[in-house]
Amino acid sequence: FLLGILFPLTIQWWGEVQVVPRKKQEDGFRIEWTRTEMEITLPFGKKIVKENPEMSTKLSSTPWDIEKLDEGMICFRRGDIGHLVYDSK
């Protein structure tokens, strides 16, 4: 997305997918985030890179469960906060 509609901003997250045993259904999967990186591209191509920015670290502190996979759509649940659906195609 654009920061103040002036500079492109990219945030990348890295993590590990872990198997989570569940009692009454098949085992599930969870993403434990390990690090994040923010990159801002300034005019004339200059880039600023920041490892583990505070806001990303806060968001990644809660594990994300993979709730459902269906035809390239992946549904993530972040604790009891909410869901995110991603189209992997």
C-alpha cells in the first residue's frame, strides 16, 4: 500500500508452519511468525529497510491458524481477533 500516497511500502513476514493436534478433528496447521521486514521506497529509488518494525511484531505475536484450504483460497484465523482469507492462485 502507499504511505501517505507518496511512498510505496512493503512488509514481508517469515514464519514456520507447525502441526497442531486437535481433539475431535484432524490435526490443523499454525503459522508461528519468526521475523518481519518493512521496506519503503523513496524517490530516486532509495530504499529504507527496517527489520522487525514494532507494529508488525505486535501483529505477529499471536499465532495464525490455517482454518481451511479450498481451491487455492486459504482462510487464516488470528487468535480470537478475526479471519483473513488469501487467494494463493
